Amino acid sequence: RASVRLYHERVVDHYNNPRNVGSFDKNDPSIGTGLVGAPACGDVMKLQIKVDDASGKIVDACFKTFGCGSAIASSSVATEWVKGKPMVEVLTIKNTEIAKHLSLPPVKLHCSMLAEDAIKAAIKDYEEKRTKASGEGANAC
Ligand code: FES
Ligand code: FES
């Protein structure tokens, strides 16, 4: 076979059949939204998590990525990896693990970085909303 494979088959699979594409209501208090962009290429990724407030576990996740195939594949993998996991555990996911899983070439590392940044931004958004909500509750007392 003489064909040159530019991308690992997992990238092609996640690009052709991205998991968890969609949107949640960003105003829902149990939803965290991470919106990040890559200055180098202008690609944008939105990753959202749905959190069970009591346990801090991520029960669902979805994404919308306007970007290259590697960014789409990275966000697809990221949503699969975060589902069912506690937020504290998810914060340790490294872009290099995603890149390794997808066998991304070095020039595509920043695409997986978007996914790591988006996960962190989504958790931060959730936590900020939660703090704000409890603050408002306290004021009402
Ligand atoms: Fe989908 Fe591993 S091939 S997360
Ligand atoms: Fe920029 Fe992939 S080329 S996110």
C-alpha cells in the first residue's frame, strides 16, 4: 500500500463520527461552559459539562468545535474521557495524553491543547456559577 497516512485512524474515526456533538443551556446552573480559541489558527472550541452538584461528578458532556480535524477529534475524545468522572480527576487530563491517544503530529499539539483548555474553562465556569449562586442564597437569608 503506497498511500501516505496523514492521520491516525482514531483521528479519522473521531472526525467522521464525533461523539457528543451538541450544546447544553449555558444558563443552567449545573452546566459549565468552556469556550477557548487558538490564536495561532483562529480555531474555536466550545466544550460543556453537566455536573451532579452533590457528587461533583460530570454526568454528561458535549462540544462544538469550529476548527481543524485534529481539534474536532480532540474535543470528541475529551468529552468521552470526562463523562462519569469527578471534576478533580478530570482536571489532571493533559493535552499530551489526548495527542498520544490520537497520535497527533507535533504541529497538531496545539489542537489537543484546545481540548485541555476547554475542559479547565468549563470546570471554572461551573464553579464560578456555583459560588455566585451560593452567594445569592446567603444574601437572601
Ligand atoms: Fe475514542 Fe479512544 S478512540 S476515546
Ligand atoms: Fe488550530 Fe487545529 S490547526 S486547532
